[in-house]
Amino acid sequence: MAGHFEPLPGGGAAAPLDEVEISILRSLAVQLMELIGPGEEAPEGADPLAALFTDGPSEPPSDPALARLFPNAYGGPDEVPDDATHAAAAEFRRYTENDLRARKREDALAVVRALDALGPVGGKGGEGAVDGAVLRLKPDESRQWLGALNDLRLAIGTRLEVTDEDESGELFRLPDSDPRKPMVMAYLWLGGLQESLIETLTA
């Protein structure tokens, strides 16, 4: 898996993706949406404006990956907050987490929609040709993809218990027989996609 993004004239980005890469990206984006959850639906007949003022949760998620995606606004992840810090974090979460969850779902959904828009994947070359397609993103789509790729890496990194020291450590030299190997490879690949997409946005 070596696909990376290149800038398009006039803005946006493009990346060649083979059939396996498309399938993996779509599957990961769907799993991310499932992890984030469907959100709270307004009751039938409810005032849609009222949803804007619906309180969110006040405590961080119990799932470590979700807690990484929705961290406390105050204090570090390993810091035990005092009462004032805890109250401030709870208040901030109550009024921001619903919107943040909605944005993260939309980012992941944008990935799924862009991949589905590629249509049936199949190469026309001879023997040995790689089936695939070229993904083309508009600037606003690029920003949504960047958000989704970041969220995927945070979630996978949490599951792998990646730390700063692991970036060049033992975790990334696992033997093929290790059950974590596919997830590590996906983590590294997503990092390459994310980095190349950032470069197109800053070019």
C-alpha cells in the first residue's frame, strides 16, 4: 500500500488507489462511524432548533479510543483533575461534544461517499495490471478526509497503545506472524496518506 496524494491544479488533491486500498479505507471509515455512534436523533415533531441547545455528555467516554477522539479540554490525559478543572471540563464537554461527534461522523461519511463515487473498480491492462482508480478531492473534501484520517490514526494508535517512543520502536518491527501486524501496517499507511494530503493543502 503506497498510495499518496498529489495536488491538483486549481486546488484539491488526487491519489491513485488500488482495489485493496479502497476496500480497506472504506471499511475503516465505516468502523469509525460505528465507533463514534449514530448520535442523538430528535423526537418526531420536535423543534429542530431545540437540538442546537441539547446538552451533551459531561463525562469522557469509557472506551479509550473514544476518549482519545474526545479528550478533556482541560488537563492532560494522565493528570488527575482537581474539582475546578473537572467542573470546567465537564461544562465544556456538555456544550461541544455533540457538535464534535457530528463533525467527525460527517468527515468519515465523506470518505465513504468519495470512495463509493469511484464506481466499480477494475483495471483494463493486461496480465499483472493493478485494478484501481484515481481518487480526486475538492479542497473542502480534502479537509474532511484529513480530519477522518487523523481520527482513524488516533483510534488505531490507541488500540495499539502507541506512544511517541513507539514511532521507531519495537511495535513497527513486528514479525508477520504477530496479530497486530495488519493494524500496524494500516496505521503507518494512513500516516503516509495524511502527511501527503497535508502537503497538498499547504502547497
